[in-house]
Amino acid sequence: MTELIRVTNVSKQFGGIRALNDVSLSVHKGEILGLIGPNGAGKTTLFNILTGFYTPSRGELWFNDVSMLGLQPHQVVQHGIARTFQNIRLFANMSVLENVMVGRHSRTRTGVIGAILRHRRSREEEAAIRTRSHELLHLVGISRHSNTLAKNLSYGDQRRLEIARALASDPQVLALDEPAAGMNPAERDTLKQLIRDLRDKLGLTLLVIEHDVKWMMSLCDRIAVLDFGEKIAEDTPDQIRIHPRVISAYLGDGA
């Protein structure tokens, strides 16, 4: 398979605390790669490095064979990596449709002056953004709420809106930080199917963090496991289930 993302010997230090220690992994084009580990294992720290929110203390990060070190989050998005967050970050007092349209700003071309003067090209671009945003809302299953304020959506639909907004930037890779957190079992099953559809229908590559290990085992093509800032395993779900170090990390040596 084609290697899309390559992380090589990445470490991250916060003062005297080493959150990541020489982590290396690959993300292949078209796969769903899961990232699991006990609380404090370094999963979100690695996500923040991949998406430009943190700069690693050491190591290399490549996307499509281009170094991503030192890029700001908006530059990472422009290269083709979008993300959602563990704590939902929506514009609460904007409509569902407007939230998705905002997510398209990284792909607009007319700029602020064109938008103010309402040039023909600017009007055409805005119409195209509106159309695409409606399509994405339909894709994630909340098109009926397009005129609803984001704050009035159910928790599960807010999660879906955040995914739609991330998709508005036309990413190659979508990184989901605990997308199923707070969902009931039925919502989790529906979300699982949505993630698979994003891969199969849009050709996306997905990187997913989630605490629900059973859910991840049924979703992902491969899983990487972190423990105390180190990668202890990277394999198929079937192999991860029986990996001694993974069992030890979750159950303890005495289990």
C-alpha cells in the first residue's frame, strides 16, 4: 500500500515530562488506522503534532513525501490533513450550514476584497461553497438541520457537524479525536458506518483515536498502540488483541 504519512522517531517534551518517546508509524492511503492506549499514553499529543498544533522536540513527519515540520495548523489543512477535536469546537450561534461553509475557507480563492465587493467570481464561489456544504450535510446525515443553530443540535449531531466541517476542506486524511465519545451504542454503530462510507465513497484515509477498544477493533484496518508515550504495537486488530504488551498495558502485569 502507498504510504501517505510517515512519522519517524518523534518525541515531545513538556518541561520535565516526556509525552512521546521515539514514536514511529506509517499511515497507508485508503486505510482506517486506529490509535489506542490507556489515558495519558500520548495519543492526543501525537494528533496535535500531526495537525500542526505542537512541534515535536525531535523527529520527522512526512505527508506525501513533504516534510510537515514547522507548519501551522491552517497550512497542514491546506496540504490535505483535517481533524476534529475531543472537545467539540463549533460556532454555536451560527447555523449548521454556516459552520460547514466556514470550514471551506482554506479552499477559497477570491479573498476578502472580492467577498466585500461581491465580484462575479466571488458570488459564484460562494454559491459553489453553499452547494458543497449542503452535499456534506447530506453525507453525514444532518441535512434536515441545515438552518438550525449549531448549539441546538443533539450531541451526536454536533459530532457529525464537526466531521462535515472538516470534510469541507477536501482533505486526503481525516483525523478524528474520540469521535464516539458520549454517544450511545446506536449512535456509535451509525458513526462506524459513516466512517467506513467516508473511506469507501470519498477515498479518504482516516486516523482515529478512541477509548472504546472493542469499537476500534471492529472499525480499523490496523491499530497502533501507545503506552507511556511509546509505541508498543502496530498491527491488525486480530494481532493487537493477543499482543502481550497490549494486554499488559490495559490489564496490568498481574492480570
